[in-house]
Amino acid sequence: MDSAAYAFAQGLLPDSVLSLVYEYALRDGAPLQLWSRVLSDQAARAADAISLYTAPLTARATALFATMATPVLDRIARAAYNAPDVVVLLLVVALFVILLQVLSLIRRLVAWWTRMLFRLIFWSGVVLVLAAVWQRGLAQSAQDAAVIVGRLYGYASFVGDIWRAEYNKYQQQQVQAQAANGGTGIGRSAAAAAAAAAAASAASTGRPHSIGGFRIY
């Protein structure tokens, strides 16, 4: 995973920034990896410590649930024996409701872990940037930032040029299509206008006129 990320970043970041990222985040024993291991160990210890207090509560809750659920299960068994169709319908509805609740719980868990992951990535990036500025100084860090921004601007300009070229090509095609359709319409309009002018002239002078092989009086 680290080698893949390092190979991907080689074409995007300058060598100085790349070495800094490798030093503080990607290599074995890097500060970011050490902090993540410490956090995972602390979380495991906290879970173990909490389990000592939650185990008796879990046992009591299980026993109470079994005491309350046994009569209900007996009644359900008797009802299933007397009216199996109604019980089957109720079971289907109950399973559907349980499935919806499980899906909602999974959605909430995924959303929570996603937010937590983005927060960790954000604060890790902040710590990494502060460490880089602290080690390299403000001048060198500003130089590295200018190099990165320049490369990103170059990539954005390249993509923008491609988009503008395709847009202009599309506009030219639309203009050519409209010109072709408009030329045909203009020719027909000119012919109709000439015929109307000839008819008006014939009506005013009383002389026949010929348009397109037809005589107009």
C-alpha cells in the first residue's frame, strides 16, 4: 500500500515534498504510522476496560430478555398452531421491519465511520503540513507550495483547453447545420417573393408574365 502510494505520488509531487511525505507518513516507523498504532492500541485498551463493566449488565439483560421472551414465544407457538396463515403474515411483516432497521443501522454506521475517516485524513494532513513547514522553513515551504500549485494549474489549463476545443467544435457543427437549413428556407422565400412581385406587376399592367413556364395574367 505504501509503495503504491509512493509510486503514484512520484508523478505529482516534487522530489523534496515526496521525500518529506515518505519520511513522515509512508515509511515504516513514520510519525503518522506511530500515531495511528498508538490510537488503535488505546482504543483496544478502552474497549477491554469497558467490557469489564458491561459484561454483568449484558448478562442481566440477557437473563431478563429470556424471562420476558419465554411466555411470548409460547403464545406465538400456540397461535401458530391455531392460525398458521396469520402468523406467517406477521412474521413476514416483522422480518421486513427488522430488515429496514438493520439497513438503517448500517447506513448510520457507514456515515459515522466515513465522517471519522475524513476528519482523521484532514487533521493528519494539517499535522503533516505543519511538520513540513517546521522542518523546511517558511521560504522553502512557500516554494514547494508554488511548485505544486503551478503543476495543478497546468493540469487544469490542459483539461480546460480540451473542453473549450470540444465546445467550439460542437458550436461550429451547430452553426453549419443551421446555415444549411437556413439556406434552403431563404431560397424558397426568395422564389415566393419573386412570384408575388410578378403577379402584382401583371395585375397593374394587364400584361402576361411567365414564371417557371407558367403564364400569369
